[in-house]
Amino acid sequence: MQIGESTTVVIFGASGDLTSRKLIPALYSLYRKNRLPGNFRIVGYSRSSLTDEEFRDRVQAVENGRDCEPSHAGQWTEFSQMIHYHSGSFTDEGGFKAFDERLKGYEKGNTNRLYYLATPPQLFTSIVGNLGRTGMVREDGSWRRVVIEKPFGRDLQSAHELNHTLHHDLDEGQIYRIDHYLGKETVQNVMVFRFANAIFEPIWNRNYIDNVQITVAEQLDVGHRAGYFDQSGVLRDMFQNHMIQMLALVAMEPPSSFEADAIRNEKVKLFSAIRPISDEMVSQETVRAQYEGYRKAEGIPADSETATYAALRLHIDNWRWKGVPFYLRSGKALQKKTSEIIIQFREPPHVMFPLPQGYTITSNMLALRVQPDEGIHLRFEAKVPDTAADMRSVNMDFRYADSFGGCSIPEAYERLLYDALNGDASLFTRSDGIEKEWQFIDPIIRGWESKHAPKLATYKRGTWGPKEADKFLARDGRQWLTV
């Protein structure tokens, strides 16, 4: 993106919470870092009747920035003059034509446009259809891109239908399907860690790795999202996007380059190699559970079978990972909020040390901490001083905050918006990737609704989940690990 280019960011659904909490703060941070073109504007679009000033006041809370940043109140005044607002319907083609004329009045010539759909998913097709019919996504000397938020369908069929509808008005290269987890600095660092450090890639395979565990735990319960969550459940909410994308970064083959399609090609190959979980196997390969008190939340049926916790064991049938189990778990109302990837290495093939009978060496562990306390932790064995061969596990730690400073990690939306403005789709999901993800998740959802479903377990708030999940790994002679 050239600094002199004229660029407009249009936010559909601008009166919603996402705009004020994430999108405007992210764009403001880019402005403060001089990463936006000089001729730049933000135009909010929603049904609410607001003036420009009223809309600016609504999002002004971002003025103070993060606690670790110095005050920058003066810059907000400058930035706010770039923000405008337009009230209109999402379904009225005539309203879109009037909106387009207003945009052209701001732009005065060829201008790039980034359309951000911060709306409920049922409005995606109406908005994109009106953008197409009014010519607002036609590229003629300037680019047009559309960012859409998850969920990308609720099953394979609806995802395929959504992709088909989007492709009627947009080329795939214009579509940016956003998953904020992929914008997290530590998630991006997985690829750098793997492919920029020659000491790790040779051991990143079945010969040295015993198992891989990915945990995304949330301390909060479903809260005000209860009605939505009960219709989706933890598989749709967390596994279909966040967790499978994290799995891809850990397990994919090295791409030929850092170009978007090279990276996304390898992800699709990885998704294709995940062994399906059939109805008959769903009770053996999955655990589902619900925290105590979930059914008492407002809007939740008294007999709800919706899982707030899930644990899966999956296998990747390719040369690198054959025989290595991947354990994924996620849930609400757990002991603490954390996201981490743990690589447990195999035990040494032969122990020559004079150890006490029955003593086993603790296997090495590599932990990639996504949040909080972002960093990388390596556990290995060291000899205890003044002993013959007693050993103790010790840690070698890297923390982003220690190495780069407390304010070094930008918010995920900042990175993703910057990439979308620059046309870098590396961290965005392609249509074939979305459908491959659903091809894996759909059979599990069906299995949970069949006679083969595992019993819905329960767990207490503030724990790490149901005891059934511990037994699930114990059957393999393993246990859940955490840093």
C-alpha cells in the first residue's frame, strides 16, 4: 500500500460492539504508527440514526490507548476527523447507490476500498449482493476487498452455499475471511519458530514427537452469548476455526515461500490428511461435557445437550505425523484463560544412568504459549548437583514482554487489518480451507446427535473440565500437560 493512495474503510454494522472495541482502536493504532495512507477515511454504515459527531463520540473511548502507552489525546482529535457515518438499510439496493455517491464525494477520484462486514452472518449475502449490483466491488484502477467475520456457515452445506454466493460478486482474491486468533503475534510466531530455526525442523516429526496437545481454555462462562452459544456449541464456536487453524500451523509442511497461496495450499493439504471420525468412533475419539449450572442461564432450555467443553483425539495420515496423536481441548468456565500448544517428545530409547528402580526420565516438552504470558518454554532434564545421577526438570523460557517490552504485542485486529489493506491474505482463510475444516467437524457433530454419541459429562466451574477427559488420555498412558 503506497502512503499516498486514497483509501476508504467502510464498516458495515458500525454501531455494534466490535467496531468500538476492536476495529477503531486497531485503525487508530495503525494511524499512530504512520501505517495508514495520508488520504484515508473510515465510514461507518449501520441502521442506527447517528451524525458523524455522535458516531465519533461513541468510539472515543479508544483515545486513551493501552495502559502501557503514553498519552496521545492530541492525535485522537486528528484521527477522529477521518471518521464519518452513514445510516441506511442493509437490504435496500437504492440505499447502497446513495451511499456510493456519498463515498465518491469524500474520495474525489480513484480510491481503494476495504469493506468490513461487522454484522450478523445472515446479512453477509444481502450486503455483498448489493455491493455487486451497484458496482461497488468492481475494480477499475483501484482495489476492492471484503472482510467477513466468522462464523463461515454452520456446517459444510451452508459454508459451501455462502462461498458460492460470495463468488457470484467477488473473486476469491477479494475475500478476506478473518479469524482473530491468526492475528495473535504468538500464533504467527509458530511458523517463524518452526521454519527459521534449523535445530527444530529436523525433529518435528513422528520419530521424535510422542504427542501434541492444543488447549484453548476460557475462564468465563457463556454469559450474554448464551442464546447464540446454545445454537452453536463448542465445536462450531472454537474447533472449526481457531483450533484447527492452530493445528495447521503446527503440523503443516514447509511452504515453498511466504506468499499467501503457498501457505494456504499447505494448510489445505494438512486438512485433507486429517483422519475422519466416523459415527461409530465418535465415542472413542471425543469427549463432550457441560459445566454445572449452564442450563440455568437465561435463554437455555432446561434439557439442553449443548456441549460447553470438548476434547478430541485426531490423527494426521501423512508421512510426517503417522501414528502421532493430536489432542485438542477447549471449554468455557474452566480454571483459567489460556491458549497453548504443547509438544511432548519421546522418551530416550535407552537410559544408561544409575537411576533408582522404577524411576523414569521425564520426557522433554516444548510449550508455545499464545496467551496470556506469551512466549516459548522448553522443559529438559538436568543433573542435580552433588548427586550421582539424580535429575530434575528445568525450564528455558522466552517471554515476549521480557524481550520486547510490555507494549510490543499489537492487538490481533491491528495486524489483520493492516494485512487486508496491503493485500496480504496469508492470515486469512481461503474457501477450500473453510470447506475442508467443515468436512472434519460435520461428522463429529452428527455423531454427537446419533446413538453412538458419548455421554454428556458434567464438570464444575473453575476446574480443567470433566474427569472423563482425564480418563480419555489415561487410556493412552498420557495426561494433559500445561506450562
